[in-house]
Amino acid sequence: MKASQTVFEDGLCFVRWIDYSRLMVFLVILFFVLGSIFGSFLNVVVDRLIVGQSILGRSQCDYCRKVLSPWDLVPVLSFLILRGKCRYCRRKLSWQYPAVESLTGLLFAATFYLQVVGENIGLTTLAFLLVITCVMVIVSVVDFKYSLIPTTFVFGASLLALFYDFFTLPSGVFIDHVAAAFVAATFFGSIVVLTRGRGMGSGDIVLAFLIGMVLGFPKMVLSVFVAFVAGSVIAILLLIFGRKRFKQTIPFGPFLVFGFYIALYWYKPVVSWYVSLFR
Ligand SMILES: [Zn+2]
């Protein structure tokens, strides 16, 4: 019923002679490219803000400090063409750059395809989810790399989500999202208290709050569940392959973000699959 009311048919598809499915393929690729450009900026944010540098100023090679040309900074492609080495000093560049660029590209493309085409969300919601995606990428990369969660970004995003929910959702759903945020935060808060801060940190509490605020019930529950399952599987694999010892901790933020996207994109299929297991 709502399919004819998508943003495309209302807005972009006024050009009736364009093949709809080819337009979709083009837009998915466009969102990937857009995401990878944002991703290359997010790399700069991760590397400079965490150590307290300004995000302004030209990008340099980490080793030889040579100012990089625009040709060295094309997301993903430059890394592949230069075979992961600096053009000037031939030192190996971190795989963080192409990884974050392609991850952000994939998340932008998936958010566009699964949410706009699949769920008929409007442009405001799309813009909101892309901003949230940028924060989620920063949070997972920083937590993965430095084992800390940049709470300023998470608080900012939570505030944005609160306003977004308040202005776009019906009152009942808005209250449901706020409740999900507080329940998620309380749940992680009690884990932090019970484990005396080993395993989880206060950063995970605010990240869970953000996820609850964006997803609401019952998606928030699935995201936390998936995060724990994924975290346990990876922890066991790392123990088996001897990469970690038993008392070492692995950052939980990336798993929460992973659970967030599973619940955001595939809530219905995952839940019906899970229910079918017990029939
Ligand atoms: Zn260099």
C-alpha cells in the first residue's frame, strides 16, 4: 500500500523514463561511495580527536609526514592502487583506512537499501540514521583500537535521537524508546556494578542508552542479545586460537554496534527464524 508513497516515487521518480531497478542500483552504489567518503573523514576524526589534535589541516603520511595529495586520499581505491603503501616512503599504511571507508560505505548503502527501499522511511529518517551510523563507526573503531568509548559522541547522538524521537514518533512510541534507553542503560549499569567494572565499562552504559533510544522496544532487546551472542562466539574463538588469554578483556562496543545493525536491518527475519527453531 505504502510502496507508491516512497520518497522515490514522490520525489526522484518524477522522471518516469528511468528504469526503477537500475536507478536503485545506481543509488545503492552512490550511497556506498558517499559512505566511503564519510568513512575517510571518520578515520581522521578517530585518529586526531582521540589524541586531541584539530581535525582541520591537510592529511599527512603517518611516517614521513609528507602532505598527501587528493589522489592519495580517494577512499578504498588509493589504498588498493598503492597496494597499502605510502607513495613517498613506501611504508605500510594501516588497514584501518580502507576498512573504515568500506565499512561506512557498506552501512550507508545498506541503510539506504534496507530502510528506504525496504521500510519506506523518509529523507529525515534516512539523514538521522546516517548521522547515527557515523557515530556508531567512530565508537566501534575507537573502542576496538583504544578500548574506550568516546562518550561525548554517544551523548551527542543520544540527544539528537531524543529530539528526533520526540518530533517524529507518536507519544506512545516515543515513551517506548525512552524507556528502552533507560532499561538498556540500567541493564549494563548493573553488569558494571556486579563485575566491578571488569568486562564492561561505563562507556557501554551510554552506548546501550543510545541504542535503546534509536531502536526502542523490542528491537533493543534483540540488539543486546545479538551483541552477547556475537561477543561470546568471538571470545571463544580467540581463546581457542590462543590470541587472548582468559583474563584479558575484549572491547564490547563493536559487538553492541553489530547487534544494533542486525536489529535495525533484520529484526523481523531474525525473530521469525529464532521462533521457528523451537517449533
Ligand atoms: Zn610516507
